[in-house]
Amino acid sequence: MTFSSDIKGEELESVKSQLDAEYEAIKNKKLSLDMSRGKPAAEQLDLSNGILTLPIHNYINCEGIDVRNYGILDGIKECKHLFSQLLNIKESNIIIGGNSSLNIIYDSIARYYIFGKLGSTPWCRLDKVKFLCPVPGYDRHFAICEEFGIDMINIPMKADGPDMDMIEELVKNDASIKGIFCVPLYSNPTGTCYSDQVVERLAGMETAAEDFTIFWDNAYGIHHIYEEEKLANIFDVCAKYGTEDRVLYFFSTSKMTFPGSGVAFIASGDKAIAEIRKRFSIQTIGYNKINQMRTYCFFKTPEGVREHMKALGKLLREKFDIVLDKLNSEFGNSDLLTWDHPKGGYFISVYTLPGCAKETVRLAKECGLILTDAGSAYPYHNDPEDRNIRIAPSYPTNEDLKKAMEVFCICVKLAAVNKIAKEN
Ligand SMILES: Cc1ncc(COP(=O)(O)O)c(C=O)c1O
């Protein structure tokens, strides 16, 4: 059944009672479904089992270092070389860390908070520190800001990246704005790809804060599902303006191999990365080189990585197709729900009628479908219009995903029809 927000009178009554009945029937099925977090399914994880089973032929690396022992602070050369080739970043500007890019992001903020960046005042000594947050965005970025008492400013996400007019105006005039979070390719959760113009403006814009930092979290940088989108190389663009140190670039193999058991890195300009390397040397003698070696032996070359990502993308495409086909058939001719059309990444972002997202999520939960909390993709969990819901299709089986989407669509309609009935 399809209808739009202008439904009224008897038709409204009849649609409402039909949806009430459908909802009760689903509730009685006592389902247990989950579309809440972007975790890979077991069949995706299976594609990386070679990491556990392939022998490391030689634990003495190409530089003569025994990876089983202490030594090498910033990552084995094999791994650095692989990431350098894959993402076109100078090897000397990469530091390989531990198992989680989010952890390096947190530490990076903590470092500037405690010690400052390249001689600037530590953020903990300032009255106010603000960050720009393109929305909808990644909830865990916002959680870090909350933890450090950093004020967050919503920046609307447009089709080609965040609203650059707004960003330029803000950073030019306010020295307390110290950073911005960017997930530049297949953004979490909108799937947005930053255009060349957006990257250029971020690299070249005038900032009142000398320590303004772009947190370039390229978590989905090679996670293509449909046709491949191209992202400009931020370091190449920054080189034109001499702003390479403005960027902290993060990446990890979490969504390539095993989440939480992969390899993460940070990269930046010459000065900023030298400072970070110095601070890393106080934090640790070195990260897990055995895991770095295993990751390298599994992939070997950038082509090896790309082949692997193709196989992963194929599995994810089946799931994305299930979600997108269902949304199209249920809401293609209606204004009750709109959605983004990601070409890669892990998420599909949908937008209900204003004021209906929380209610949709609540209704879904009542009948056994867990969705990411409405509002999660906004700072302070506050979606001003209460419209956005993040769908994470990767984890359920295809069968469960179909069931989950059936439930989801009924809940979207029921929340909408209840709102329309109330307002009529
Ligand atoms: C945008 C983004 N950054 C970082 C992460 C976490 O990555 P890691 O496992 O490397 O900490 C995620 C995971 O969902 C993510 O979506």
C-alpha cells in the first residue's frame, strides 16, 4: 500500500486501520532482528580468514627487523609501503598505530587538548573549543567531542560534501573553532563523496585558528559497492597552499578484514607527523608488528587489496540492493520517506516526515527490530527535525534483511499516518 502525506478523510482512516492490523500481526511474530550497527556479516569476515591461516614466511622484515620483538615505532616498512601505494600518501608521512583508527582519533584530540599543536595553546587552557560537525555524521566522533567538552556546530551535508560557504565564514572569523570531522568518501551515514571543489576549499580556506585541524577519517576510502567514486588526494591539494599540516588523515583495515583486529594509521604533513611521532614514542615502544606483517602477507600489493574489496563489495551490494529495492517499491511514489543513494561504504541514510524518526525507531523496537537510535547521527543526539535514521544492512543475513525491511517500511508508514491523523 502506498500513500502520501496529503492523505485525508475516509482514506486516511482506512489506511490507518489497515496499518494498525499489519503492525499487530508483525508484533505477534516475536521477531528478533538488528539493523543497528555497521558490523560485517560472518561471510564477509570469512573472506579474510587467510590472515589467520597463511604462514608468515619470514618474520625478519625487509629492513632486517625481527617483527616478533620490540623495535620500529611507526610501523613496518612493508605495511607502510602498501598503504602508501594504495592511498597515494608519502610513506614518510604515515605512522601505523594499533587496531583502531577511532582510538588514534581520540588520542589525537587528547594530544592537542593536553599539549597543543605545533606550539599553539593547548585546548584545555582555552575557554572554548569548537568543532564543525557535518550532519548527519558518525556518532562516535561526536561522543569524543562531548567527552572533551568541545562545542559542536552542525554543518549541513550537501550532495557533494559539507556546506562550504558556511564553513569558510565560520572558520575565518572564529579562532575557537579548532577542527572539523570529515568522512570524505562514502560518509557515515549519508554515503556522500566530497567533490574536488569541496576538498580544494577545505585545503585552501583561511582559518582564524592557526591550529585548525581537518580530521580526515577516510574509513571507507576504498569501500566501493556500485560504480567507483573518486576522491581528490587531500595532501596533493594542500601542497598547493602549504597546508599539509592542517590535515590528520586516518584509515584502518577494520572494514576490510576484521573490525577491531586490523591495522590503523595516521598521516599528516611533515611537521605535524614529526610531532605526533615524538609523542607516540612516549606512549609506546611500538604497535603490533605481527599483525602488520600478517596484514601485509595477506594483501601483498594494492591490487591484492582491491581484489579483496571487490569480493567484499559484491556481498554488500546484495544487501544494499535488498534495502534500496524495497525502499523504491514502498516509497518510490510517495513523500513519506526519502533516502540517500550511496555508491559505497556501509550505510543508507533515510529521512522520514519531520517528527517521525524517533517514533519509527520506537515502533520497530516494539516489534523486534533494532535500529540505530534516531538522532544518533547528530551532535548531542539531537536531530533538529527528527527525520534521519541510519540503516546498516551488512550484518543480518539476506533473509533476515528482507524481513527487517518489511517491518521497517510498515513502521515508517504507521508513524507517518499517526502523525497525519493527529494533525488532521
Ligand atoms: C567513519 C568511521 N570512522 C572510524 C570507524 C572505526 O574504525 P576503527 O575500527 O578503525 O576504529 C568507523 C566504524 O564504523 C567509522 O564508520
